[in-house]
Amino acid sequence: MSEFFAMGGHGFYIWVSYGVTALFMITEVIAVIRGKRTVEKRLARLARTLSRSE
Amino acid sequence: MALKDSIAWYHFAAPKNFYPLAGKMIPWFWGLTIVLLLVGLYLSFFVAPTDYKQGESYRIIFIHVPAAWMSMLIYLVMATYAIIGLAWKVRLADMMASALAPTGAMFTFLALWTGAFWGKPTWGTYWVWDARLTSELILLFLYIGFISLQSAIDDPRRAAKASSLLAIVGVINLPIIYFSVQWWNTLHQGASVSPTMAPKMATIMLTAMLIMTVAFWMYTIAIVLMRVRRIILERERQTTWVMELLGDETVGEKDGRK
């Protein structure tokens, strides 16, 4: 197991590459989901205010 | 047939109709992404043998090459949407271009990042100013320029026009990146895979790389469809269909049906 993570002495380079790639992709997914929810909430509030004022 | 196709094309070019279609497509692309990533990573780490020259560090190419390909492919698609948006005033095309840019920038950065961490054990340096690396860095600046230009201009139509022009002019950089290893004497090696030559790598390595590429591709489609749905809502917020869509959700929340 530790031999696998050592990657023949190149473990650092490999895991920094794969780790940062995974981190970026996961962060992007979370950011996009959150961004859409924020917009939905804001626009829903707007729709509510408009329908009340009618 | 041709007429029917063109009607479908016009139908889904309307943000109102594209929004629910994108929503239906997203889970499928996520499913494909996960399956392909699992298979690709398994092949990359457990099936592909150690490279006789580079040792284990070559395994970085299983994400480096796909990320670099995606960085160029996304730019090409983005510029195509920019042309469609400029020439035919298709609003959805402008929205797609905006939705593609952040993911394109991310893959460009990752191509540079993984390249640096492959270069260190292989070349002995994280970075050199050779033509391939420099032109890829320029690609990152083009994406960043596109994104900042859009956020700097308030009027969405003018923002789309300015950023589309930048995207189209920037296309000139793509052949420079692609052919840089042939045109100049670069430290970066020549193409490992090219349409005209037999691949210089083992079949299993090539298979793993191609599966990872398709996985990144599916990821891009899924995330871009999600992002374009947000952009559609924002830019169409004054339309009745968005008001009704979100108004309904508000009613649902009140009734506790959510």
C-alpha cells in the first residue's frame, strides 16, 4: 500500500498533480451548484415581491 | 427531414426550451463522467505498466494530455459559439460561450500545473519559456481576458460582443499551441498521438489516456450545462417563464411540498 503511494519515488509529483486536479474539479461543481441556488433564491424573492405588489 | 431538424434547432435555441432540456441531460453526463473516470483511473494506475524511461511519473500524462486537449477544444467550441452569437444574434450561443470559459480556464491551468509536476522529475525543471508552454500560458490569459471583459461591462449584449471578438481573435493561438512542437525547437516533446502517424505509445497507455479524455469531455458538458442554466435564469429574469418557474417553486416551499 505505502509502496503504491510512493510511486517509485515520484509520489509527490503524481499526487500533487492528481490532487490539485481533483480539488479544482470538485470545487467547480460545488461553486456551480451554489451559484445556481443563490440566483434561484434571489429571483424567487423578486418574483414574490412582484406578485405581492400586483 | 432537413426541415424537421432545422425546426428542432430553432426550438432549442430558445433559452426557454433549452433550460428544461439541459436539466434532463445533466444527470446522464454526470453518470458517464463517473463511470469513465473510474475506468480511466483504474487503467492509469493499476493496468498501465511502469514506463521504462520515465518511471512512475509518466502517469501524470493520463490527466495532463486530456486537460491540455480539453483546454484547446473548449476554446474552439467557445469561439464557435462566439461567432454564432455575433453573426446570427443567437443569445443562447453567447450564454454558452460564457458558460464554457471558466471550465476552459480551469483545464488550461491544470494542463500547465500537471505539466510542471511532470516536468520536474522528467526534465529537471518546473517551467521553461519554450513555445509550447508559453503559448498554453497565453491561452490561459485569453480565457481570463474573456471572463474579465464580460464582468467589466454591465450591459450583457455589449459584454457578449466585446468578449466574442476577443475569443475569435484569440483562435490564432490554437494552431500555435498545436504546431509549436514542430515549428520550434521546444523542450516539450512532439505529439504522442497524431492523426497521421501510428501512436508512439503502448496501446494500454493510449487507451487509458483516451478514456480519461472522454471522461473530461463528459465532465465539461455536464458542468457547462449546469452553468448555462444559471446564466439563462439571470439573463431571462424579466421573462414570464422564469417568473412562473421560480414563482411556482416559491408556492411549493410555502405548502411544504418542496
